[in-house]
Amino acid sequence: MGRVLLVHWNEAEAIERAAPLRRAGHDVALHWSQDSTGLRAVRGDPPDCVVIDLARLPSQGRAVGTWLRQTKA
């Protein structure tokens, strides 16, 4: 299956939410930090899919989505 980047703002919840994706056969990378350094690394090796969890901090999730959409990679 594909490589998925799951963006969430709580480590424990991110791990929990990644479990169904992993059971479905996806290779899941997690990003739960407020720091965007890890997201910048995505430009060098983009995943097949990005999942942004909007359950917490939905405005930041939308901002991350906008930022990712505007990157050339």
C-alpha cells in the first residue's frame, strides 16, 4: 500500500489514529509537533497521501494543508 503522513497535535492520539491505517497495510509516518521542521522534510520525499486530523486545532490543520498545497514538491 501507500505511504501516509498523519498530521495531528497530540502524540498519543496520533499513534491511536494511525493504527487503523497500519492495519489496512499503509506505511504511516506521524507528525504531531507544533514545529514545522518535520513537515519541511516532506518536500524532499513526499508521501503518497497526507492525512490532517482536524479534531484538535482545526485552524492549524487548515494552515498546514494550505502550506503543503503551496509547496512545489
